[in-house]
Amino acid sequence: MTLPSSEDATNMPAIDSGGGHVRLKLDIAYDGTDFAGWAVQRGQRTVAGVAEEALSTVFRTPVVLRAAGRTDTGVHATGQTAHIDLPDDALVHAYPRTVRHGEPEFRPLVRRLGRLLPEDVRVRDIVRAPAGFDARFSALRRHYVYRLSLAPYGVDPQESRFVTPWPRPLDVAAMNEAARELLGLRDFAAFCRHRPGATTIRELQRLDWERDGDRVSAHVTADAFCWNMVRSVVGALLAVGEGRRDADWTAGLLEQTSRSSDFAAAPARGLTLVGVDYPPDDQLAARTLITRDLRSADEL
């Protein structure tokens, strides 16, 4: 059986376990520094590309990963969630010849992928997906953290791939004041790169900054994010933190109908997808229907 490519499969209906297929849920972490983002791209090294190659090798059939969030070039994840659909007869390749007593069903597969995958990608856990589960469309919210260092020397070497050095002082209180203006169900067109047919209406549920010594971190949570949204929101708030914009300036950005050129997106290196929330199993299918219902400005 030949499965569709990641790009073609983006908007296909979910396939539950059954009907000759089984759906598996994967917990994935990666260092995005040397990847051209999550999604498969011809001629580019991507997270989905290398993970699909390893999984296809194991199951001896083409495998397509569908993720909760398709992170951009250079963005990291400690809590990415994805799923794959396998023909029933391919599942046998997940099991070793000798099974350890009491071991979770797919723990041997996790160990095997640890040997096949490059060191900057890890599949941390695999389970059978519950009925109605879709990694992307069943998700309630995604959580990101953006990390900056104000240390005069930059960033400690052990963290240099995951924290952005920032050479100028930041007013964290002003950034939090400006952040409050963006919370709620809004049209974030000013913060999103255009994608044909995609909505820019999102519900931003958490956006706040904290400082611990020289470390400044933003916590960003929404039901979903449009293309480049998190880094753009962070970039706009950094302009406020540096005193280049007033705290109430961000509210005006919400009135714009296209990507604003008044600020730059923050560098990718400081951004990490840290988690994805899902509803209880008996509400997964209903959540998928809600998510697939494209939002319009009439809802605001």
C-alpha cells in the first residue's frame, strides 16, 4: 500500500484503528537547529523526513507522520505529538522475537528507533491511539516556551542551540502589559505569514513573561497557531521591551488584515514546542469536528 505524502495528507480525514489499519500515537522530541522545519520538503533535511524514513524501514511500508504542530526551520520540540496509520499486517515488525515480561507493547520499537534515528531526533514513546484520535485536529491547545539570555557574555555553551542571546535590556513588566492586549479569540493576521486558504483567527490562551536572573522566558499557549505566529508575537513584544514601542501598540496590530512589517520575528533558536493537550478519549471525535470547522471573522 502506498500512503500519500505528508503534504497531500494534511487535510485528509482521520483514519481510526480498524478497517485493516492501526493508528499509533508518538511522543517526539528534537533539536531543530539542523532541520528545515518539521514538514517533508524535497531536497531538505526535515524532522518528519528522517523520522518517516526510520519508521518506513522498520515497518517495511511507506509511513506518513501527521503532527500536532508543524514547527518552522530551527524550532525545537520536547513535546511534539504525531500519529501514523499502518496496515495491520505491518504491525508485526514492531515486535522483537523475544518479549520482556511486563514491558509496554512498543518499548522494543522505541529502543530500535533510538538506534536508527539521528541523535537530534528521539521518539520517546509509542502507544495505540484511542478511537477518534488525530494528532493535529484532536488537539485542544499547544504550549510553547521562548527563551532569551540577557547575560553580557551571551548564552552558556550547553544551551547555545536553544536560547537566544539578547544584547539589550528588556522591560519585562511592559512586555507583560502589552501581552495582555493579545489574549483571547483574535485575528492574528498581523503576526502570521500568509498561507492560501488558512484562517488567522486563533484563541491565545496564555502569553506571559518571567525573568530569572539573566534568563527571560515567554510562555505562549493557544488552541492553534498560524504560520510564524509565535515568533512574530515574541518579536513584537521584544520591541515593547526595548522601549521602541508603547505597551498599547500591540492592540492596534490586531486591527491589521495582513502581516505587519513594523517588527521582526524573533530568531527561531529560542523557541520550543513543549506540549500538546488533548481532551478525554470520549471527546476526541467531537474535538476533531470543531477544529475542522474553519473560523471566520464573524466569530470575533
